[in-house]
Amino acid sequence: QVQLVETGGGLVQTGASLTLSCAVSGHSFNGNAVAWFRQAPGKERAFVAGISYIGQTLYGDLVKGRFTINKDNAKNTVYLQLNNLNTEDTAVYYCAIRSGVICFDDTIWEHWGQGPQVTVSS
């Protein structure tokens, strides 16, 4: 059984930083991509960042230059470093894994975590 367990959400002020972790069990990173999506109140879920099994990364336009995705294959864990947060980053952040390449379409990702809340106050 595949499980994705995210940690690291919380309430921070504008300009602060957070690190989200996604620990994957039941599924190795070999041949799989992992991504972070987020969903703000009243909005659709949107792609944030993704990392391929060979370490290639892609970022959504709104987070480029502020967020960094990386992974530790030995720990089967993916991290998302969120820097210079602003109120528009407030959302539930989801980790997802799929076989194959990174894709912006959230409907084709196979397994999802529960989604920690990140709230940025002004």
C-alpha cells in the first residue's frame, strides 16, 4: 500500500520560510516523479513543483525563485522549501507521486498525501 505522509505546515508571517516534507512508503522513487500541488480556498488545485526520478525539477510560475524541491532517495522523502512567503501562498499543500514524468495535470497523479495547511499572515 502506497502512503504519502506530509509534515511541516503551519502559520507564518509574510516573508517567512517553511519546509514541507513528504515521506513515501510502499513505492520507491525509481522511475517515479513526485510533485507538490496546492489548493487555496475557492480555487482549483494547482501545480507547485515537481521532481523526476533523475532529479530534474519543474516549478509553477508563481513560486519560481522562491520555492525549492529536492529529495533524499535513501529516506524516500521529498522536501519543499518555501521562502519569502506571501499571503497568496496560503493553501493546503499536497504531495503526489506517479509513474513516469512530471505533469502539471493533477488528475493523472496516482497517489496523494493528506495535505498540510500553510497559512501566511500579513
